[in-house]
Amino acid sequence: MKLNELTIAQALEGLKKKQFSSVELTKACIAQIKKHNREINAFITVCEEGALEQAKKTDNLASKGDAFRGKIPLLGIPIALKDLFSTKGIKTTAGSKVLENYMPPYDATVVEKLKAAGAVIIGKTNLDAWGHGSSGENSDFGPTKNPWNKAYVPGGSSSGSAAAVATDMCLGATGTDTGGSIRTPASFCNVVGLKPTYGRVSRYGIIAMASSLDSIGHLTKTVEDAALLLNVTAGNDSHDATTPIKEVTDYTKKIKDGIKGIKIGLPKEYNVKAKIDSSDIKIFQDLGAEIIDISLPHTEYAVACYYIIQPAEVSSNLARYDGIRYGSERQNFGEEAKRRIMLGTYTLSAGYYDAYYKKAMQVRTLIREDFIKAYKKVDVILAPVSPTAPWQLGTKADDPLKMYLSDIYTVTANLAGIPSLAVPCGFSKEGLPIGMQILGPQFSEETLFKIGYFYQETTGWHKQKPVMRVKKENG
Ligand code: GLN
């Protein structure tokens, strides 16, 4: 196994046992990026020099011994960042030409935390501009390709992060999920994606899309790695008033405790039985979980509700890019951003506010209440991530409504502010990955990890890797 193919947990073990150094691990990731990035387009910026320098520093720190290592939980681990995370001195584009040359003067809180935990920042990954999209095709720097079949989309908007993790260009990557942008690409690329509870992870320094929906998470090769990353990124931040002062437990601690007696709900509105293999449901039953049919009656309004609230907030957040303070001219906004600015401005304008925005906010409350009621009966809810398998590049790009409809199963978690863990659950007949999500009440990440972990260990779907055609080395 090559070093870049390791999971975070495996790499931490290897580094601890001094089987290899962080410099070697980082070099292996960079070699993989050099081999495949031109074709996959997962990275907008690769930080080769900076990463190697950081890796060298972590190797020096590691020589101080294990007691020291314990305090720096990700020491030497190469992580990629979605290019929506502000990074001091590293270009941050948001996937848009508007910020093509923007150099942030500070690090996002999550970046600060990852660095303090010893992570090596390997580069900035591609995304739909501003996070607007479900396929990765809206990037101003060209679409990311699905590593399983390059004619297909990798899912968006965290397209580059998903493709980079799936192809072992890094050990883990950050993402943002406003309406599915971590879970959709994770499931289209066969990796694990966590959208935490709203407010569990600070949004400070992340280029805002829709502030009441934006959740900051990550994409990893395993559920255990997702827990390891959340251990570092979660917690209160004085720069973000939506992060509660609430203890961050060690999310890996109970991950192997089993799921006996856990009640899993199958919402009839999500077509779970048609979309998820009945053998998967049986797996949970065999592990001792109880399966219960439930209803989330307002699901049918979720896409309409989301596509009013989200553009309203987008129109407000993008107003700061007026070409005066920073960023380039407004004419560099792409079609999708313009569409959302116009839609959002319209629904917030006098005379239309009550009919659209206020109504959508009322529906949002009903959707949230659906979940609150459901969680009185069940501990978690099982659902598909996407109504379809990955589609061919270009097939939905000209039809925004079609694209929006692909978010039907993901936007509800954002509207309700609840966490959701996406895990690989098989392949379509074309051989493309499919994912399912486990949704829980607010701050139930520990339970989600437990369930995801057992499903992952029982099925082993996550171990399947895309075949990457490698150009012959040394001629
Ligand atoms: N696909 C959704 C949208 O375009 C979600 C995007 C996201 O989560 N950033 O709004």
C-alpha cells in the first residue's frame, strides 16, 4: 500500500511507530496529485512547498516524543481544504473568477484549528463557484471529473474535496454543506461525508453562502477518520455566535460500542425502500437495530423552501463583492450566482417578502418540526443522499431546475439544522458509487458515527477504489 492510500487513523499509527515521516507521506500525496490532477481537476491550488515545509516542522515536533504527540492529534496528516476556507497567504477563490487573485489576510477558525492540531495543508480544492451547485460543473476553473468515470459528475459543490479523497491525493478534506454539498459529492465518489449540526463547527473565515444553512464538515475515507477530524474542528468560537458553548466529546470513543437497540426510522417520503437495498436494512436489523416506518410530511416542500431562503441569503452575502473593496468586477459573476442574486433580491423585496420569504420561513419551521416529532419515535433516520446515481457531465448543466431537484433528500437537514453522515452503500449498474445518509437530532454526531462505523465495517463498500489509469512511470 502506498502511503497516500492510508486512512488518517492508519497514518497516525504509522507516524507514531516511525514507519515513515510526514515528509514522506506528504510527498506521496503530492506525487499522486501530479499524476492525476490534470485529468480530475480536483485542486485549484497545490501548496507543494508550503506543505513540505509544514511536514518537516511536524516531523521535528514528533521527535519530542509520544506525550507531546497526544496533544497534537493530527500531527503530520496531509489535509486538503475546499477553496472556500480562508487561508492566510494562500489564494482563496471560492471557485469564482471574482476572487481569482484574492489572498486572505487571516485563516478561518477551522484552518487555524487544523494547523494547531498538526495537519499539513496540501492544497485548495475545486468547487462550484461560491458553493452554488450539486455537480461540480459551476466552477469558473473547469469542472472536476468523477474519478470512477471521467464522463460523469463527481457531485458538488465540494467536488474537488471528494475527488481528492477518493483518489488518495490527500488523507482527508474539508467541505461545506449548505444543502448537500458534502453529502452529495461524498456519495458520488464513494467516500464518507459529514455535515455536522448547524453551529457545531465555526463558520468564521469561510466564504459565506447562506448563513443560516452553512455547515462546515469534511470528507474522509472512513467513518473513524470523520470522527478524528470532528474532534479537532468542533467547538465554540467567539467569532461565530452560532457555535454554542457545548463540550466536544471524543467522537471516536464510543464508535465501536454497537448499535443494539437503536431505533432507525425509514421516512416514507424519501422512497427509502426503493432507493436503498433491502439487504442494507437487514444489516441494521442483524446488528440489533429496530426499523420503524415514519413520516416527514413536509418533505415535498423542501426544495421550494430551500430555493427561496438560500438565494435570499446568497443575495445578501454576495452584495459585499461590489468590486470596490476586494475581488474583481461584478461582471465576473457566473450565470448561477447572478441567477441567485436576482432570485434572492426579488423574494426579499417589498411586496414579495410576505408571499415568498416569510412563507418559506414558516415552511422551514414545519420541516424542522417534522424531524422533532420523528425523533420522539426513533434515534436516527436512514435516507438516500441523491435521488439518482451520478449523471453525465453536461446533462443537467443547462437546466437549473433539474439540478435543484437533485437536492431533494439533502436540503431538509440544513433547513432543520441537524447532522447527517453520508456513507458509501454500493454502486449503480453503470458502476458509479451511491451513498446513503444517517440523520440524527441536533448534536447526535456520536450516534451517527457508531451506526456509520458498523455499517461500513459490515459492508466494506468504502474499500472499493476507482481504477486510475496511471501513465507509465520511468517511461
Ligand atoms: N446544491 C445546493 C445548492 O446549489 C447545495 C449547495 C451547498 O450545499 N453548498 O444550493
